[in-house]
Amino acid sequence: MTDQDTLLQVIEALRAEVRELGGRIATLESRIAEQGQTPSTLADPQDADTISEEEMLAISAAIAAFLGVRAHIRQVRLVHSATWAQVGRVHIQASHRVH
């Protein structure tokens, strides 16, 4: 078996996988259409990212404790990022002594 034959087999396997994924997407789109929803209504960020009054009070208390004065909160946004977790891990790892 030559490299070209191997490459052709890989390409055919990828094509089959793309066909399967296309079929799965079509199935999901038909289910969404049956429910009378559009993809934009399924992922409405305003509904998913609401902040409760208790969370606002906790944020306000944390800011006041950090600054030492009561601050006026003008805007709070939820940021979905792995950066906070990564920074936390870096701080924890940096605090350990390596021998």
C-alpha cells in the first residue's frame, strides 16, 4: 500500500464523517423547526446570563471590601472564559516550592 492509497483512505473516511455530521445537523434543524423555534431564540444571551439580586449584593460587597469605600456599580457583564481558571491555577502552582 502506497502513501497515496493511505491518503485516499483517510480522505474517504473524512468524507463519510462529514456526511454523517451533515445528517445529524439536518435532524437537529428539523427538530428545532418542529418546535417552532429558530436557532437565534435558542441561544438568547439575555435569558441565560441574568444576574440575581443576591449576586449583585455579593459583587457590591466584594468591591466595597476591596476599595474600602462604597462604589457605584454601573454595569456587570458575565464573561465566559477559561482565563480566570487558568490564572487561578498559575497562582496556586507558583505558590508551591519546587525543590
